[in-house]
Amino acid sequence: MVLQKRLTRGLSFAVILFLASTANKAAAFQASLVSSRTVSRSFDTAIGPVAKDIEPSPLSYSEKSRLYRRDFYDHDSWLKHRAKNRFVGTLSKVLDSGVVRQLADEVILIGAVATFVCVFNALCVTGYEDFSNLHHDPIFNFGAPLVKLPGEPFSLSSPALSLLL
């Protein structure tokens, strides 16, 4: 009885999978086409031929840089990767990183909003303290309310942002 139910479920799953793969609109089982641009095979590597686009594309930096990423190490690149002075080169190229380029706009926007909130509250609402811990009253005191940012968006997005780094 149990074996018959399992065989029936397996057979029905196989039939559904077959029908879905033969249907014209089953996008999950078809090869995805990025665009109809012509592609030329430019050179062969140890893994196989590498394709490059002929026409420039309006894709983001991350998609454009996929063409130049290496999937394997040969002997020379492995020695360069394991060199003792690799950290100096890595630290000097941090700002040229693809992750930094992709996230720069968002980080600048968040930094600008946070800076505006801090400066507005210091100059217009609560005042500020100098380096000798002397409190000064607000320069522009026109009764503006304290500007606050909720902490939940920052705490909820931090796990996702940590995965990017």
C-alpha cells in the first residue's frame, strides 16, 4: 500500500515534470536568453572557449566585469595570490573594488541623510558640545522638532549587508 502510493506520487511528479519541460512557456526548464546580440568566441582557456560581447551593453559594472573574472588559477597567479605582500596591494585597491563601486550610491545617500539629521539637530534643536565638553545652545532656535530616524531599518538590513561584504 505504501509502496503503491510512493510509486503513484513519483509517476505523477515525473509526468508533471515532463509536461512542464515540453511546454513552450516553461521558463524554468528553458535556457535563458540574455539578448539577441552576436557573440564571438575570442580565445580558448583550459576550461573551454570564453565568449565576449561585440557590442557595448547598457549593463551595470558587475555584469560587465563578469567577462574578465578568472575561474581558475595557473601556477603564476597562484604564487602571486599567496605572496606575503598581497595585503598591501589589496588595501591599496579597496576603493577600486566592484563591491564598493556597486554600493557607493547607496552608502553616500545613507551617509548624507545621517549627516543632515545630526547637523540639523545640533544647529537647530538640541545644540552641540565642543571638544572640551562645553555645551552650546542651538544656533538657529526657531522651535523645530527633533528629527529622529528609526533604528529598525538599519538593524533589519545589517544581516543582508554583511552578506555583500
